[in-house]
Amino acid sequence: MNQTEFNQSDHCLQFSCADRSAFPAVYVFLSVSAAAVVLLTICGNLLVIISVCYFKQLHTPTNMLLLSLAVSDFLVGLFVMPFHFTWLIESCWRFGQAFCILFNFLSFQLTSVSVGNVALIALDRYVALSNPFLYSKDISSTLVHTVILLSWLFSLLYNSVMFYMNGNFTDLSLCPGECLYTLGEVSSFIDLVFIVVVPSALMVILYIQIFVIARRHANAIRELSQINKNLSKTHLDSTKSERKAVTMLGILVFVFLVCLVPYYVSSLMSDTISDSSYPIINNILILFYLNSSINPIIYALFYSWFQKCIRIIVSCKILHTDCSFVNVIEIN
């Protein structure tokens, strides 16, 4: 997660939590809406996790990356969103200073892991399309598992160092109702470069290359189909599946950047706007957390295997002992 430095004044500000009795209907509406978003995030990503883990046919390198993203999104829904929404609705932090430190660290950790996962998914699709023979030969599940593990460990090390260097692990001097973190100018710049600029540029460049390659493949298949009227349906279906995969990746990357960039922009501008801009940034942060809710919806719209897995799981057919070998992959 990004991040800018929030200066505390020498004396504590008086935080007062929202008065629930003043606008009970608004409070109930916000609470129900927050609970619905949290449940959607948890259940949606849990379905992805169960699907990829349980069905043997889905144990592919690409789906392992989707699984890693779903795990980070699931943890956001389980450990970050409930407390963040409560914080916004109550207008103050009710969970103590020690948990505030853990909450901020988890936010940083899961944000950077999500960024890494989306970048790795784009890289995976680029290699698969540009060098399909190399991909099928050298990109094994073991290699992908190792890369995923290293990305989580690197993110953990990176955020631990950032928190330690800026005193966020040791500073317990927050006022009651506060939950702030400190990030100096140098740390903010480093975080901006490694968590936003480099991954975002990589995603955009890779997707442009993927789009060009997919279009070239489609044109080649179209020309062959005009020459050879008996061109197999497999080639045509493969082109259609490839086009759908590129579209899904484009939407995934686009939505991710739309949810990520506003928070970082507002964080960078906060010092030039006013010291009271933190509540605004805190509200904009909701947009990034909502990305964890949107990802499973994108899978459901573009992956027929995910739709079939949902039907099997919801209907409890997954309880059958041989269900993990059911064919859930269909080319549309």
C-alpha cells in the first residue's frame, strides 16, 4: 500500500465516534451495505480457492496465479475490509493501538501481494502467447509455486523493512480513536516506484504486447480459414478462447489500475492539499479494497469453468468422492 507521511500534532485531537442514534436509518444502511460487500468478497474468492484447489483439471500454472490472487483478496475481505468499514462508519478506530499496527501492516502486505499477482498473471499470459512451446515445456507448476512463494516472501520482507524503518512497529503513541501510520518522503517515493509505477507500467506494456500477438494469431487463422475451408474447428475454437482470455486479462488489469491509482494519487497530493485530507484518502481506499470483490465477478463472467465449478459447489455435488476429476473446462 502506498504511502504518504501523516504528521501528528503535539497534542491529541479529540476523536468522537459517530452517534448512531442521530441517523439510525443511515447507520443501518451503511452497516448492511458493508456486510454485503464483505460477504461477497469472502464467498466469491472462497469459491475461486475451492475450485482451483479441488478440481484436478484446474491445476495449471495460470490458475495457480489466479489462486494466489484469490487468497490475497480473500484475506482482504476477512481481515481488512470489516475493520476498515467499521472505522469509516464509526468515524473512529475502536480496536486498539496494537491491532491498528497489525491492520495497517496487513493492508500494506496484501496490497503489494495483489499488485505482484496481477503483474505475474500478465507476464504468464504474455509468455504463453509469445512462446507457447517454451511455455508448455519449461513453465511447470513447481516453478510457478516457487515464484508465488517468493513474491509473498519478498512482499513480507519489503513491508516489514518499510514499517520498521519508519517506526510503525514501535510507535504506540497514537491518540484514542486514531489509526495512522508514518511513511517518510524517501519511503513514499520508493513505495510509489516499486508498488505502483513499475508494476503498472509492466502490466500495460505486457497487455499491449499480448493484444498485438492475439490479433496477429486471429488474422493468421482467418487467412488460413479462407484458404482452407476445411480448417478444423479446434483452431477456430482456440482462437475464440484466446480472444476471450485476452479480453478477461484486459478487464482485470484495467479494473485493478482504476482501483489502485486514485488512492496513490490522493496520497501524493495530500501534503499539498491539507493535513486534514487523511479522511478523504481513507474513503478513497475503499475503491482499492472493492477490487477484491470485483475479481471473482470477472472470473464468473469470462470463465466457463468457474461457472461450472460454482454450480457443482453450490449443489453440494462436490461432496462426491470422484467429483475432483469432473471435466470443468469447456472451450466456448
